[in-house]
Amino acid sequence: MDDIASGYRDSILGLLELIASSEEQRAFAGKIPYDDYASEFYCLWFDDAFHPDSDLAQRAFLPNELDTLRSFSVIWEREDTVLGQTDRSIGELLANANWCSVVEAATQAMARLKSRAT
């Protein structure tokens, strides 16, 4: 894997770890204020970072890893349709059942990716 693909991989995994961790989300919110954290996190993942069909993603992840990330993305998109664009503090977002489903899906995706790495 080349340096660019490795950096992309690290970026995606770091973002997934952020979504999987309420503590990291609170720390993020403490540094960067937003009115709508759900939309901000969504944009970071779907608009800025994860493009599974790109050449870069293909170089950075094995096919089964991309499947895991795609599955996570599908769950997030489903939950996002319910979450909508609503101003919420980070505490309100973390208490939302739909967001908790996204966090749990990210946690499960991280566990699957880590188990395949060993």
C-alpha cells in the first residue's frame, strides 16, 4: 500500500473511531462548535471522506473491509433519514436513539475491521 492510500486508510479509520466513541464526539464538540453535529459528522463521512468506489479506497482497503464500511454507511444513511437536519447539542445527539444506532454500527464495524487485521 502506498503512502497516500495508507494516509487515506488512517483517516477513514480515525473518523470511524470518532463516530464509534461518545467520548471522542464530546471532545470534538468541545473544540469545534456546530449547531447540528449529526449533519456535520454525516458530511465528514459521506461528502469529505468515504468514497468506496474510488481508486484510493480500493487501494486502501481489502474488499471485505470495504463491504464492512459500506454496510456501516447503509445503516447510517437509514438512521439519518430519521435524524434529519435538526440543531442538537452534542449531549442531545448522543441521547438520541437513532444516533445511538449509528454509534453502535460504527463500534461493530471497528470490531470487524480489527478482528480481520489479526
